[in-house]
Amino acid sequence: MTSETRVQNDPFVSSEVEKRPASEPRFSTALEANGTGSLNAQIRTDWTRAEIAALFDLPFTELLFRAAEVHRRHHPAGEVQLCTLLSIKTGGCPEDCGYCSQSVTADSGVEATKLMDVQAVLQRAAQAKDAGSQRFCMGAAWRNPKDRDMPRIVEIVKGVRAMGLETCMTLGMLTPAQADMLAEAGLDYYNHNIDSSPEYYERVITTRTMADRLDTLTNVRAAGINVCSGGIVGMGETREDRVGFVHTLATLERHPESVPVNALVPVKGTVLGDMLAGTPMAKIDDIEFVRTIAVARITMPMSMVRLSAGRESMSEATQALAFLAGANSIFTGDKLLTAPNAGDDKDGALFAKLGLVPLAGPEPMRAACA
């Protein structure tokens, strides 16, 4: 089936896109529509908390309608990016993140491992590519990488990129020099989540600050690496905190190219897992979760919004609403670092049911800035 035929048969693609000649792009960015040549000229970074709160307060169907409109203006409808996440160094992290089973403070049963060998990582990357993934994400449970680890990390990045996969890493905090090394190796994305609002952050983590997180994002951006940064909802925070979380990302000088939105997976033995166990807060309300996705889409229109951790416990209807609200990236496979994931077969069945297909082209923000 050709790309054009797939678009014509795709019920998620608007009639406006269907009527375009095959030679025209399947979506247009605000940048292209206005011919300004400046991404920042068209994307707002001056959102106020009051404006974001007002979006959260919209009637649910109105919010989804607006989010879907924004999504279709900037992204190919009905296409979802497939990513794979691998833990290349598990456990033993000195940070005390209350949600994380890999913290040394957690009694979760996760055993600490050493950094994987290069060839072992490349084998897993090849498997991910064969399964249809576009991006291969790698995480190491460190507060920050040691300089002695960087040569192997650089070799891994180069090897995965040579396969034709996008590369993303999350290694903790980075110095400017380390960020430059990763950029020289060709790293496409660096993930460093802000987790929650500035106000709620210190209730989840005490071993580093929100400012530390933002400093690493600054170092990554300065090195010329694309930013992946999002957070976790369902940690006991309020809607005001979710407003603050979105506001922090949407008012960065440049929006993250990728925004993962995770639903907390309460793990026994972690601070939050034990605190929330057996309480109504152990799982965020599905409608509130989708609201968060929709507000992220509206405020960061060209970013990839990833439906991340917690998806394995979501109903198909909830996931469908999240895609309608603007989520257009997922993690494939049956494991996310140490947490369970839906699995390729289950995802394939869901995509078939919803008429979704894997993303075929580049992400709009990267394409616009190329």
C-alpha cells in the first residue's frame, strides 16, 4: 500500500489533507504556512499559568476538539511514532526519586547491574528496528555519568545511529563537556524529565532540585541536541501542580521536541508506591490524564507528545482518547526500564482497531528546523 493510498483510506486523516495532491506535504506547520523561517516566531512560549488552568477547566469534549485541531495543523493525523526503551544500566542510583524502583533508597527488589556491553546494546537496537521502532531510547540509572563511562556511551550512540535509528539517552545530569561529547557522537535526543511542577518537585525528590534539571536541559540545548522532557502525573499532585508542570515546559525558550507524559506506576518498596497503595490516588483519573495530554498538545503544538509509562494498565478507550487529544508517540515492547509495558502484539491489535499506523516521516519540529 502506498503512502497516498494509506492516507486516503485513513479515517483519522482530515478531508483537507485527503484533497491535497500527492506531491504536497501531508501536514503543514505554522512555520510553513506563514513562511517566516523562524520557528520561535510562530510558537508561543509566553503562556501564563492562568491561561493553562483555563484550558484544563474547559468542558472535556471542547478541550479534546481544540487539541485535535491543533494536532492536525502540525502533525500527520493517524500516525504514531514507535519508540523502544532499554535500560543499559539498571539500579543502584543514589537519587531518592520517590517513584523510582532503581533508587538505592527503594526496597523494590531491583538488582544493580553494570553498564551493558556495546554489542549487547546494538543487538537489542537491531531487534527494535526489526519490530518497527523509529527511535531507540537508552536509560542508565545514574545521578550523572562518570567521565570513564563516556567512551562506551559514545560508541553505543554511534553504533545505534549507524543502523538508521534515532537515538535518545537518559543518563542523569550532564556537564556541558559531556553534552558536547554526546552531540559530537550524533545523539539525536537527550531525555531529562522535570517530573512535576516546581512546587511539588521537592516533595518527590530531595537529592537534586528543579534548577538542576533545568541546568541539564540548558546544557543539552546548548550542545545542539534535541530535548526530550516531560513528567509523571498521578503522584498525589493537584491539578494546580499539573498546570505548573505544563507551564514549565511550555515557557522554555524552545519547547522540547519530545514531551513524554507518564502515569505513575506505583511500585511496592518505593516511597510513592507504598504511600499511595490502597488509596484512590494510586491511579490518576483517566479523564484527568487525557486532559493533561490535550493541554500539552495545545501549548506545545509541534512537540511529539508521548503516551509513556502506565499505558499497560489503561483501557483501549483511554488510549484512544489520548491519541485524539494529541498523543502521537508510544513506547513499544513489553518492558520500560523496569516497569511493564503493553507489548508489541497488544499494540498492533490496538492500532488495527483504531486505524493508526506508525509514523512514516520526520517529526515536524525537527523538520522545520532542519
